[in-house]
Amino acid sequence: MMEHMMKLNPSPFEMIKNGSKTIELRLYDEKRKAISVGDTITFVNTEDANDTLCVCVEELFVFESFDALYQNLPLLECGYTEETVRTASASDMEEYYSKEKQAQYGVIGIKISLIKQAE
């Protein structure tokens, strides 16, 4: 079992914390290829390095592009809400990862569950 560390913006960080986001979307690069089911990921809030969440990796979904991922995974678990899911588009992810990088590495949906933390 391995431990991984990833930075996360405040909005998706809060959604994972409150249980509404259970799938984290990333580029399937070298760093993500090391992730296995059963591993843990510590997410660090990009606005407060002392604010962290620990999750367990439940399942991995690998796709060649976010287009394919968006057609196959439940977007309400990927950080969209009832309001935003109507306009959800795979191009939303290009803000983070270029089409070239997506084509080079592929993409991954990481199904996670929150590990209860000490209050």
C-alpha cells in the first residue's frame, strides 16, 4: 500500500470533505500510474497547506480522454452539482490539462472514500 499526496483547490476539497465528490479526475501521468486500489491519498488544500484530507482509493477508471471519461462516469460524483452538471463538458478539464497532455497520457477517474479523521 502506498501513500500519495495531491494538491486540490478549495472547492473540490470541500466537496470531497462533505462527501458529494467521490471521484477525483486527473491526468494519467507517471505520478498517477503509481496509484493502486487500497492506496491512500492525502489531499492538501491549495489555499491552506495545513488543511488536509485523507482518502482511500476504491477503484480506478482509466480512459484515453476526458471526453470518454465524461460519457462513462457519473458526473455528479466527479465534482458537479445538480446546477452545474447540465453544462458539464469534458473541455472543462482543459483548464487543468491540455488536449496534448490528455492524448499523451490518457486520464483517470479515482474513486475514493473519505477516511474518517480526528476532529
